[in-house]
Amino acid sequence: MFKFKFVTILLILLSLACNISVLQAKLVERSSKKMPDWVGNTTEDKSKFYFSGSSSGQSSFETARKLAISDALTQIIESLDLTMSVNSNRILTETQSFMEDRTKSKTADVRVLNTKVKKVYFEKYDEQGKISYNVHVLLSYSKKEYDKEKERLAQEYENYKQSIANRFTKAEQLIAEHCYQEALFELFETLKMIDEYGICRGLEGEIIPNINNLLTKISFSNSFITTTNNSGILAEIYVSFGNEQKYSNAIFDLKTLNNFSIDSITSDENGIVNHQFNKVSYLKKSNYKLELNLQKTYDVDENFLNKYKIKDIYEDLNFITSKKRIYVSMKNDNVQLMNLMKAYLVQNGFNVVDNEEESRFVLEMDFSMGEVNEMTLNVTSGDSVLFISNAHISAKLIENKDKKSMSSASFSEKGFGKTKEKSYSDLLQKISISIINIL
């Protein structure tokens, strides 16, 4: 009637393995002269089924007894739940609390009511003062309750199956209507049900591409407002599905480029993410990134996202946005530094123009070269000379239209090299990088 051959054989093999492990231990007590015939077997009579559960090598008799009961209950649940997945760890935990009173055990999927412990067989071992117990229990379960629960589970299975089908159909309709945010919610809820109950897995191949396709539609439109004291900017980032629909009440993580989390922000009803940046670099290609937190937005965990290979969605933040025409000027002419600075600006996404009137921004630099110092280093192979170039730099970034200063800096820099030329080249490289990072 029941497909328990595999379970029975497995229990016997486990029992033999446990017996081998305690060959060196001395049997000091047992509840009967020999192991009962019911150990490792599932039997039945007119009104009840009998399930045998086992636990071995436990230091406490009571712990071994509870684990043996849990083992028997797991067998009952596995025989009942032929269609939906069961969390055996959850069964074990709840069994320990419920079976203490011999009332009932319950999981999220299966209810086992009115089970009773009919018989217990145990063996006590002593291995050089270390006590351990092997415990076997025989659990009885009413056939009437069994059939009732089996029928309830079959109906529950059909309900879940229909619910999954309905939600997926609804998601497809929402996609057709370009209601992408609502569709994403339905798709995630459908996939969560499939993952939890282990049914309708054939739909996973349709749901996951739909989720990833909708996620790739997400776009970011940035607006950055300079604060009155020039200490930073107020960012307003509009998040939408290709400008067709706002993405409201979604949770985003603000991170540095090396993934250090700064803040968690939720888009408002208009799909806008607001954040005050107190210190930023305008000239860098990107400073931070805004990453969609799928775990919090759709109440899933990291294992779920990795299992189904859900896309990561993020936006690198550049505070000058798309208006990147820039003009570079220098009070004291230094062609080498000017060309190097222009090259770094181009690398960071700027369009360097030759006519100041065509620019959106102006970068003003004042370069003052100091003395080149010479230092003799004592090394084992002989004396070595190190040249140190010094300079003082002032730089200012100006919004050309309003002649408004966005950021300014004044600093000193040093360059090092084995020759004067190399130390000077190192100095110019450091100056250019510092200006990009500071302004």
C-alpha cells in the first residue's frame, strides 16, 4: 500500500552503521532482551498505521527519544505529502515542542493529528565513561485521520496549483498592459509559491525570463541640485520602467563603488529617490551607485536570488550628469599639465571644448612650481639619489552660465623620481588625479 521499502532499508542500514560505531562501547542496559521486530518496519492493523522511528548516539535519553519521534513523524509526513515539499528541519523543531505533551505535530504544509507513542525500545552504552543512547519508537496513527489529512492535502495542492496559474496569468496580462511594477510583484509572488511548495516547476522557465526582462526596463533619470553653501548636492533620482511607468515604493541601497553600503532609500509615490550628499566629486566619472534591493522590495533572500539568477539592477551616479562640455584654463601656461588634465577629463566622460562660450563648465587652474629637492639615500649597494618635485595648486570648477562656483580646492603635491624629469612627471600625474578626486 505504501512505498516505504526504501525508507525501511535506509533505516536498517543506518541502524547497522550505528551499531558498528558503538562496537567499542559496552552495552550496559537495554529495555528488552532483544531488539523488537517492529524496529525499522512500518505496519498496520484495521484502524491504525504504525511508523518506526530511530535515533542513535545521543548523550541524553530524552533527546534521543524526541529525535526518534521526529524521525517517525517525518516518515508519516513524507507518505502524506506526495506533491508538495516539506521542510524537515521545521518539522524536527516543532516536533520537539509538540510531542512533549503527545498532542500533535504541525508544519506549514502538513498536519499530523492524534499520534501516539505506543512502544519504546532503547539501548544504553558506555564507552570509557561516555554514555550514549540508541532509541527506537513505534508511533501509531489513526487511518481515519490519515485519510482525512491526505484528502485535505490533495485539495490544498490543487488550490495552490490554481493560485499559481492564476497569478501567472495575471502577471502576463499586466505585462501586456505595460503595468510593469504590478507585473513584477505578481511574478515574484508566483515564483515564491513555486519555490516554497515545490509544485508547477515547469513555469519557472517562463517566470524568470519575464522577471529579468522587466528589471532591465528600469531606468534612472538624475537631477542634482547644488546646495547653497556649496558643501554638497541634493540628488533627486527618478526611477521608472523606460519612462513608461514610475517605480514607486521600491527599496534601493546607496553604495560606494566598492560596494560599501551608505544608506537604504525608498522611492516615493512618484518614483523619486532623494538623498543629500554632503561631499562629492563632480569631475569623477562616477562616485556612488544606487542598487535595487530585491531582497527587501520583494521579501526574498539572497539564496533565492542566486538560485534563480535574478539580475542585479543599479545606476552609477555622476553628479554633472549629461551636460559634460567643459573648458580648461590655466593662469600660468603649462602645456604638459593642461594636456594631461584634458586626457583625464575625457576618461571621465567629459567633452573638452576649445571655446569657453560653448562650455557648460569651466575648470580654472593655477599651478605654482616650487623647488626640486635632491635626497641621497644610503643603500647596501651604494648611494642612490631621489629627486622630489614640489608644487602648489589652486583649482575651481565653475558653472559657466551663471558663473557660479560649484567646487574649489587648494593643495600642495609632491612628485618622486630617480631623475628630475621623472619626479616632475610623477608630480603632474598626482596633481591631475587629485583635481579629479577633489573637485
